[in-house]
Amino acid sequence: MKRITGDAPLAEALRGGVAAIGNFDGFHIGHQAVVGRALDRARAEGLPALALTFDPHPARLFRPQSPPFALTTTDQKLDLLESFGMDAAVVLRFDAAFAALPADEFVSGVLVGRLGLTGSVTGEDFTFGRGASGDTAKLLELGAAHGLIPETVAPVRDDGAAIISSTRARAALQAGHCREAAALMGRPFAIRGVVEHGDKRGRTIDVPTANVAIGGDYVRPAYGIYAVRCRLEDGRVVEGVANLGIRPMFTPPKELLEVHLFDYAGDLYGQTIETELIAHLRPEMKLASLDVLKAQIAKDIVDARAALL
């Protein structure tokens, strides 16, 4: 999949395509329906299949003081789009100048002029242009003047008829409901980051950990102990147990993801790993002593292995 960012040009072979347009944070099942429809249309018509998304998320521009909320980094999102089968992904920089672009200029200048789109697919709640002045009806009207045929996809609902959304996935993670979030997203929530050097306390109690800072704008799941699966740089997937939080047993507090991998020995420092949160086992807690901590970790390992069956 070709990845086009910023002002980089779109190759001529990718022009004239059908694009799924949206933020796609978390690339949940509802997003997959939008992207899947664009892919189906493109393949049926023999056209390139594109995804058009934005970085940063518009909410970060309009509500800069809001707490971290992202379900995926941009790189994770692009990897998911690639695995879905898209030919190209275009990442537009969402800054103040872009937000001020009138709705008609977004269609004529970006969708048609820069990308040469002949079709688009969005969710029913898609808005665009200065002050969110454009909606799906406006896109249909403006597109008609440029040979662009827009289409909308209805929200996807779960078995209880509730709409699947990024907001619901975030809420599930913040409550420690990993499996609920995974059902909404179609896969477990995963934190990607570089393994860094820590204080190496885990080695002193025979539980070495790979330490990853919880980067930037990731939503903060409930702090605590998790059963996890970790994808290493070499493609291997290793099960383990992790502490996500501020480590109340130690000072000073430091927000960190500490992953102990089962049946693994190796140097991961400097490598990028991706840790899937499979099950929340318990909250973080401050224990009476190091011996009590060792006993609790032994129990956590047993519980994590059971949760991963």
C-alpha cells in the first residue's frame, strides 16, 4: 500500500479512484464497513481503492486540553488499512489552515483536484469544511458538479442494536473491559512503543520486563495487571503479563507499560513491540513488602496464563 502524507503528490496510477474518508481512530467494525464498501466499489469498477484520513485527529485541534483518547497511532491505522487491502492511504495534515478550508474547496481542491477521486464513501455523520459546514448531503451536491459520486454507509450496530463507535471502545478500555473493546474493534486494543531501559527491578525478583512508555495520545485504559500478547519486531507473538500504570510500590510514580513475556529470553532494548491487552486481571495496588509483591506476581502469572487459553 502506498502511503502519501502531507503535500506529497499522488501517483497518476492512483488517481480516479474511490476513497473511504474518515478519521478511522481504532479502525473499529463500523470503520471497516466504510472502508470495505470503498474497496468493493473500487474493485468492481477497476479503480484504485484509497483511504483518506487526517493527522492529528480534528478533536486534538479543536479541544487541545482534552485528555489522551487515541485508540491507534497513525502508523497503526495505516498498517490496518494496508492489511485490509487498500491500494493507498492519504494522510492530510489537520491544522488551522485546513480546518478553515471552505466545504466547496475541500471537494474541488482536495478530493477532485489533488486526488482526482471519482467516488467516495463515508459514514452518515461525516462533516467537512470550515465550521463543519459540509455534510453528506452537501458532499452529494458538490460532488455532482465534479463527477464525484459519494456514498454513505449506515452505522454498524452490535447484537444489542447499539451503534459501534470509538467512544464506546474508549469507555470499555477505561473500565477495564478489554474483551468488549476487542469485540467493537474487531481485534484487541494494542499499545505500540519502543522498549526502553528501566530500573531493572524486575530482574531482582526473577520477573524481567520490557518497559514501554505509554506514548502520546493513547487513551489510558484502566490501570492494573493485564494478560497480554506481544508482537515482536521479528514477527513472533509471545504471551505474557503486564502492569500498566504508575507502579504504586515504587517512587517516583512513572506511567509505564511493563511486560513480562512468558518463556522468552532475549534483548528487546530499542525494539518496537506491540502489546495487545487481552484481559484486565486486577487493579494496581500498593503491597506491604517485596515478598508480598513476589507472591502476587506469581499469582498474576497463573491468572494471565489462564486468561490467555
